[in-house]
Amino acid sequence: MGKIIPNPGSAFDVDKILKTTSIIDVAREFGLIVSKNVIPCIKLENHVEQNGAPSLTFNVMRNTFKCWVCPDVCGDVIDLVMQLKSVDREKAIQFLTIRSEIKSEGERNEYFSKKKYDRQSPATKNGPNVKARDTIFQEFLDGMNTNRGIDLIAFASTKGGTGKTLVVNNIAVIVSLITRYIGNHQESEPQLVELIDLDFGKPDQRLLLGIEPQHYLEDIFYQDPDTFKWDLLRQITPLESLNFISSSPVRKSNSMYYRKKNEILYMLHNSDAHVKLADFGGGSDKDTLDFLSSIKSKVYVINPDRASVEAVFNLILSLLYFPMKKRFKSSGKALDAAEKFRNCHRTGYTIENMLEELKNIDKSKNTFDKIKDFYGETVLPFMHELDIPETANGNLTIEHIKEELPAIKQRVFELLFSGNGKNSPQEAQSNRKKSLSGNSSMYRTYTTIEKTIHQFDSYACSLKDLLKTSLFGLIINKADEEEAGAIAEDLVRRVSKSFSMDLTYLGNIPEEKALRNISNYGMPYVVFNSDHPVLEKFFSITDTILNLKEGSTAQIIHDQKDFIRDLKKNWTTLTKSPKNKPAKEASTA
């Protein structure tokens, strides 16, 4: 669908509506269940058995939607409202204006004429724009709670030099050899493994693979989004079941704008690869924390030195602390508990201590009198205004008010969309200002009730939910088995005691001369020398990650010795040949 040119005579800022309104948020507000980017078509009556699957796709980056069968089910967020509520464009724009509290042209002129706008005001510096970015980013992350395939696993380290890149590189190739083996056994296409190097500015996977990609990840930000897709970033490797995506070795900017992180996360989670291994750079900067927070399975690669061990403990602490700050921002006491937790390494304050403190806070804020006051002063008068009958029978709880909310929402939406087509254009024009003001007030009251209800939610339950969002694994590199075991035992105990979470020790990799300077080989070490004893450690770690019976990976690699021998002979030739093209190009060549 072509870009819609806003009507110059429109009283509404259509361009701002399109830029600031999340189509996913609006879809959810209308009751559509959107966990990822694909849902059933909103016009199922258009679909019959021979007419294709009723799949509707949301494009988060372009803020649009499209059914792949119905030619008329597509467009932007305004079109979505029009089609869901069967209203004209003017009514849909008016609703989105009310929803986003965007001022009409007349109100904007009046606003600026009174000189209420101050570029240096605190509200401008720290207010709507910053909050909007954080909200959009967080809501996007909240939607990324599932992914396809076996899993998406993030590999991270707390500093450079831990050997993480080496570990991820060989595990990715080993898993690819496993999926190839299974595919051959089942006489089917092997499950695709994707190795994504997200170490921005220092992506060394290309050196260990001996492959320089045709395109870098950052190219998606500077190309036509209609033609430049994730498939074009995929670089095929001599191993058919392994694709490779790399960030650029030369950054275009020092920091990453939130929309760019959204695009990468969106494509990363929605890639059709069955196994995805993401290699992140060392450290705990904001970009890395944002990415790691959105990926459930995280494996940390550390060295046996004390600084590396302490750093991974603090990284896990950071990944818990920052979401706590966002969830508890409405309560000063809950935030104080989060601050105590941040200093747990000095004070010994644990998650269990925090849970007890939050339970006491829950009891004090959820008293009957407070809920009764909220219901009597805000909810009940609004229900009377909307002609919704009261259903409370004396046993007033926050759960009861939550049960009232759907009826309130339905009535508000009925009033917002009422009167479509009943007035002439002249009458609609004369009543627009009055209608917009009244409807804005009504919608604002509804959203205030909705937000206030969530302030009564249990902080203790919220913390328990937060603890379920991550799975942590640990690999200790450059350490013998005894030393690594002692370090892992101590770190696992500390994480369990302080965070009430499991840290799974996946194994160790000893200091080995053969693994030094491996980028000189121009191929993964498991291909270069698959018989080396040190690889037994990689095989054992892979067994644990993929939940295979001990020794399975070693046996599968051994059964493919001839293939690996040929792969080694051809790797250098293949990577330099014209076949070294992005996966989509190669598949159509």
C-alpha cells in the first residue's frame, strides 16, 4: 500500500500519529492476541479452504499490517482502526489523536501562541520524548517472550580475552554438523543453524570462519527496507546447515539508537533458523544489557581469574536490577529494596530478603481503605457516567475492580466510535472541537484507572515473574577441570543464595596451545583438527546445551570424519569462490 499523503486541510497531525503510535499496541488494545508478529486475519470471512491460510503479519519496523491473501486487508495503523471498527478515516484519526493526546492544529497554534513551550524546561529535557522511547523499547522487549526453533542462545562475557568467540564459533559448527547428521538420517533438509556476531565494532567470527560477508548487519539501517531483508545478510558457509551474519568491523556511530536495536531484535527473534547463537561483545554497556534482557537463555564465558568471576556475578545482578527499577518505579519503598539488592555483594541482602520486604509493602499499599477510596472516588463515578451498573457486594478487592475494567473499556470504545456517518460534514466540523475535548477527557480517565489498578499489583509476584525470564549457563575457559569445578561450585552457590536462581555449569575448556591464534587457520578449529582431544570438552558442553545423552555429540562427529576431512580440504576454496554469496542469492543462483 502506498504512502498516504495527509490531507493539508485536516485538523489532525496525521504524520505524528503514524510516527508515534505503535500498531502492535493498538491491535492489543482492540483485543487481538499478538504475541509475535503473525495472527489470524481480522476478516476470516474472506477465507475459504482453497483461498490460503488466514495469516496477517505486522511489520514492527514499518508500523504496518498485511494479510497475505486478502488484497484489501493491509495498511498503516489508521487503516487498522478503520477495518477493525468499520469507521471512516476521519473517525479513526480522531480516535488515535485522542488515544495519543495529540493536539489538533488549532490547539497547537493556540499552545505556541501563549508561549507555553520552553526548550529548556525539565519536561522537555527528560519528559515525553525520552519516556516514549523507553516505553516503546520496553513494550517491544515484553513481546519477545517466545522464539522459533530449539532456542536462541546469547553468549556473553564480561571483558575481552575470555575466548568467548572461539567457544561460540566451534559450538555453532558442532551443532551444524549435528543437524546435518540428523537431516541425512531422516532424509530431510537439515535444520538451519545461524551464527550471529553482535560484537559491534569487533566482530571476529568472520576471521575464525575465514569468511568476509557480502553485507554487514548495519546495512539494514541504510538500505531500502522493502528490498534489503534478513535473508540478504545471511552468508552461506561451506557447511550447508550453517549460515553466518556479522556486524561491521567499523561502526558508523558510537551508540545505537533504540529503533535500530528494535529492528535487530525483531529480525533476530523472527529468523526462521532452528538454532540461533548470538555472540555479544565483552562488557555490560546499555546496548548489551538491552539485548541480553530480551533473550531468555544466556551463556557466560569466563576465565578463572577473580576479576572475571566477580564480573559475571555483577552482570547477572545488573540484568536483574535494571528491570526491577522499571517495575517498582511507582513505589519509593520498593525502589529502596531494589537499591539494597544492588549492593548485595557488600551487605549480603538476598532475593529472599527482598521478597519478604515486598510482601510487607504489598500489605500496606493494598489495604481495604485505599482500594475502597480509589473505587469510590474514581471508578464508581466514572461507571455512573457511562451508565454501567455497580456490581460490588461489599467484598471489594482489586481483583473485583479488574473484573469491572473490560466493561468500562467496552463502553468507552463504544462512545468513542459512536455517531460515525450520522452527521453531515458541516455538523461534524462544527462539533469536532467539543467532541475531541470530551472524548479525550473520557479516554484519559479510562487509562488513568487502568494504570492505577496496576499500581495495586503485588510487587512480590512481579519479582517472582522477573526471576523466570532468564536461564543462565556458565563455561570456564583456560582452566583445568579441577580448578574450573571449584570456581563453578562457588559461583553457582553464590548465585543461588543471592538471587534464588540456577546457574548451570556447562563445562570447562583447558588452556591449550593448539587453540591459540586460531584465526590464522581461516576455518573453525573443529574442522581444522576434529581429532584433537581438547574438542572432547566442546562436545560435552554441546551435549548439555542440546540436552543430548552424554557422548552423543562425540559419536556424531566421529561418524562424519570423512565428510569433515573433505570439508577441510574444500573450506578455503569454497570461501573464496563465487559461491560465497548471501544465502538467498546462492539459493537462487
